[in-house]
Amino acid sequence: MLAAVAVRQDPRDPLSGLELREVPKPKAPPGWAVVRIVAAALNYHDLWTLRGVGHPADRLPIVLGCDAAGIDEDGNEVVVHPVIGDPAAGGGDETLDPGRALLSERHDGTFAELVCVPRRNLLPKPASLSFEEAACLPVAWLTAYRMLFTQARLRPGDRVLVQGAGGGVATAAIALARGAGAAVYVTSRSEAKRAAALEMGAQVAVECGARLPEKVEVVVETVGEATWEHSLKSLRPGGTVVVAGATSGLNPPADLSRIFYLQQRVLGSTGGTREEFVRLLRFVENAGIRPRIDRVLPLTEIHSGFRAMLDGELTGKVVVHPH
Ligand SMILES: NC(=O)c1ccc[n+]([C@@H]2O[C@H](COP(=O)([O-])OP(=O)(O)OC[C@H]3O[C@@H](n4cnc5c(N)ncnc54)[C@H](OP(=O)(O)O)[C@@H]3O)[C@@H](O)[C@H]2O)c1
């Protein structure tokens, strides 16, 4: 079968290590299932793998891709929970299992016709969503869900700042926070993305670093160095910044005096549990929320989707079809 495979790592030219090639079809060991993929979605995580960040070179080649919706061996429409881990090893939370892995870290990923995953990682696709929309949920949307509701404990009426409005996690956070009754403020480098965020339900959209009309209870941070100072300055005393990524750089000044004097809470977040995924799927169905898709491409054009991601052109997700 045709697959997009990470074969080399290069921090400066990550796409040079992504090859379309034929790979053997997977066979399911006991307790696992093979899913025929209808749609898969791109994540920044795939670019980190190709750059050699967080993914040892001895785990190459590997089929890339963490997100998928498709059809299981019994003909059911499914969406794949991408965290492969043991809840018991993580004190009841598989994201805290020291041995956990996201699809494409230790097991072949979803940019292919078929993917093999543990049966417990298959969940029914929400009937209200297309396969393309459902494929956006496992990484970006589940990460945003956990950031807002498990980590920051968002309450209706809270004010939320989402940094970098165009991103996959960011567009999910805007929609979920709005759906939960929060006021949403956003920043983006691009005027077009700020306008799109207002369409998605954000109250206020400003340039990166610009002052907000009021301070917020929660900040959703995936941008890192470029926005960190603004995130801390935008928080009310006692507020929470949840960080799940640092696309623009990992080491901004910590500004410790602000953190302790204003009793701010800084929380890390990664992925989400199966139980959180079940709740997310119910939430999008019940609230009538649909993921924002920037473009849909055939697998053979996956490089152009990643190029748009690297160039910061996207508002929402890039989806690929395996055929
Ligand atoms: N911990 C986890 O479980 C987890 C899960 C998902 C993602 N992540 C991480 O979160 C980050 C975003 O992932 P994604 O898939 O949402 O990526 P994406 O869709 O490509 O979004 C990239 C984001 O970065 C912003 N951005 C990039 N460079 C910037 C700069 N120099 N200044 C300001 N903003 C900048 C963009 O904002 P604008 O273009 O709107 O300004 C946009 O929000 C990645 O680092 C990823 O690895 C972590």
C-alpha cells in the first residue's frame, strides 16, 4: 500500500525526509485491529518527527501521521484515539504512562491506506461529522479539550486567550471554549486569520503582543517564545496558562516574579485520555461544533500541505485522503 514515510531527519529541511513509497499491509496482533483509513489529518507533530525533535533516528523509517477516521474490520465508522498507553501505568491516565506513545512514534501512523491500533483506541465516529471532520479530532481537538477542561478547569463565563488563532489546536480551543460559554480573545500574526477567528466566535482578535480589553482567567498557549510574555501579562491574578506546544521556540524568559506575585498557575498538557476523547466526541455532537478544515488533499500531495503549515498559511486543519 502507498504511505507517507519518514525516512530521514533534517532540522532545516524537514520535508526532504518525507517519502511516498509502497509498504507492506499491516496484520493485527491479538487485541489490535486494522482500520481502512478514509481521512487523515496533518499535525505539527509530524514536522517535529521529520526535524528529529522528540523522535530518535533509530525509529526510522516509520509511516507518519497521528490522526485518522475510517472503517474497521466489521464495517463500523470509527475515529482513532492516537495515544497508545496503559492507563494503569499512568495512575488511571494513559497520557501519564511513562511508556506511552502517540501513533507514528513507535507504531506506524495514519498516512496510508491502513493503520493497525489496539482495539480500545477505536471509537464510533460522530454521525454528525464527515470523515474529514472527524479526522481532525484525535490530536488537535483532544489536546485543546484537555487543556481547557481537565487542566485549566474552564468554567462558563470565564475569559480565555488563545494564542496563534490559525493553528489546529488553536482553532479547536476557540470553538470548544465558545461552546462552553467562555468569552474568547485571540492573537494571530495574520489579519485574515484574525478575521476567521472572529467568524468562529472569538469576541476580540488582536495582533500578537497587543493589549487585550481585559485580563483573562485562562490562556491556551502553543506558540511558545513569540507569545509567552504576552500570555503571562494577559492573565488575571490566580489565572492559568496551559502550555501544550512551543512552535516558535522553547525558552522564553520565565518571568518568575510575575508568576509568584500574581499567583499564576502554569500547567503543561499533552494529548488526552480515551475517556476525554469520548467526552469530546459527545461534546461536538451535542453542541453542533464542526472542525475548521483549511484544505483537503490526496496523499500524493501531502508535501504541499506540510509546506503550507511550515509557511504559516493555515487556518485550521489539512486533511488527506489515502487514494
Ligand atoms: N502537547 C501536545 O499534545 C500537542 C498536541 C498538538 C500540538 N502540539 C504542539 O502545538 C503546536 C501547534 O500545533 P498545531 O498542530 O496546532 O500547529 P499548526 O496548526 O501549524 O499551528 C501553528 C501555530 O503556531 C502559531 N505560530 C507559529 N509560529 C509563530 C510565530 N513565530 N509567532 C506567532 N505565532 C506563531 C500559529 O499562529 P498564527 O499563524 O495564527 O499566528 C499557529 O497557531 C506545535 O508546536 C505542536 O507540536 C502539542
